[in-house]
Amino acid sequence: RKRRPKGQFSGGRPKRPRGGRQLEAGMRGILITCNMNERKCVGEAYSLLGEYGDRLYGPEQFSDHEERLSGSEREEDEDDVEAALKKEVGQIRASTEQKLRRFQSVESGANNVVFIRTRGIEPENLVHHILQDMHTTKKKKTRVILRMLPISGTCKAFMEDMKKYTETFFEPWFKAPNKGTFQIVYKARNNSHMSREEVIKELAGIVGSLNPENKVNLNNPQYTIVVEIIKNVCCLSVVKDYVLFRKYNLQEVVKSNKDGPQQNPSSLTEEQNSKVVTPETEKEEEKSSKEIKQENE
């Protein structure tokens, strides 16, 4: 094959997924972290969500858009090429919208992160049901999925947009007469313009303004506000039983209490992958180094 000149490749825009296949503001869904195998993670997610989705909401129903086209649309003048083309494109788009699946994978914008967009369901209820069942039965159903976080809303990852959005978003849980103890869990990926301290401070202030009786509890809160920022999109949710369900980790929630200290390095979360050195371990390391030194002498 003949090689194209380099000039034809320079200055071109990168291809974006078609049909809204990229994470953006206004979406709802489920954010899933995995361990180096995103394709297999998507397959596991479809299988798991499909199983529990059918239990809670029944099997998916599809309708054919073509059957609902009016007679006037069918009798348009086909001689006008431009009008016919516009009509065909419109029909394809409408038909595609009708046949979108209940769960649809979209490009998340970060490595080892999968986002499954949901339609017609409540992601927080579905994910909580999955974790409750796995916590009760202790039956492991996934291999590469680590954490599964419901995302009830998304907005642009800028402080002003987040403040304006969360003033309404938090109302079902925290606006008087509703109240509860809470904590805020923050994670940012491929984003450097947001400050963790500033975000937590502002969001906690908004929760407090909705009802002064809302109090922070970092040990065992009633609600956990999950803030996941990927590039310029902020994903938000308010979840229950965050501590009980091991930070919504599907690998950890199926373990019994006696198996807690025994962890498989391949199924650790991002936070657990970092080595934590306590004063006791430092003393042990110093002691062992001294013993080795004495033996060498």
C-alpha cells in the first residue's frame, strides 16, 4: 500500500464516539472501576446489571419507531433529494433512540474506569440491591469488577456549576424536614484544576444550609456523598451503607468478617494499593535492620 503524506494526518481532530457514547453532563448511570481489563469489565457489568435489572424492573421492552410514522411523513415528495436525506437521517436517529438499551457503555475518559449509562431505572436502588444480595449470600459474581458506584447526576466539573447543581440535587436527602449524618468521598481523575479541600468545604456548606441538623460523621454516616470527577465532568450520588458494603467494593463485600485481613492484591481498590506505614511497622523495620547489622558485624 502507498503511504499517505504526513501532512494529511497533521492537524486533524481525534475521533469521538458517535451517538452520545462519551461521558458528559446530564447523564445518569453506574461508574465501575476494574483491574486492567476494561473489555471484560464491560461484559461482566452487562451480565450482572441485566440479571438484577430484570428482577427489579422486568425484561426490556422495545418499540419500532417505523410503526408510529404518520401517513403524511410517508407521502413526502421523494424527488427532493435534500429533503429525503434529512428525512432518512431523522428516522435513523429516532429509531436509534427507541432501541437504546437499558444499559449502555460509554467512554469514561479514564483508564480502568467504565461508565454504564442507564435509562428508565434508578441506579442507586439497583446498585444497593446488588450489594445487599451479595453481602447476604456471600456469593462472588465478578472477577475484574472492583467498585460499582451509582451516579444519580452529572454536571460540569467547575466550582460554580457544581454549587448551582448540588443546591437542588441534595434536597431529597438533606433539605428540611429531611436530615441525616453524612460524609463526602472525593476522587478526581485526569483533572488538575479542582481542589479537593475546596470541593468538600463548599458541598458540606450546601448540605448544612439545607438543614442545620445535618451533621458530619466520618465513622458510620447515614449517607455518603460520592464525588467522582473525570476530566471536566463531575459525577455525583448519595448512597447508603457505604461502610457496611466495604466502599461499594464487590470483591470485598462477599468476604466474611474473619476473612477481612486476608486480601488478594489483585482485587484491592486504588486507595488500598498504596502502602500504608504505621509507627509500629517503622519500629519493626528499624529493629530488623539493627539485627541484620549486628549479625553482619
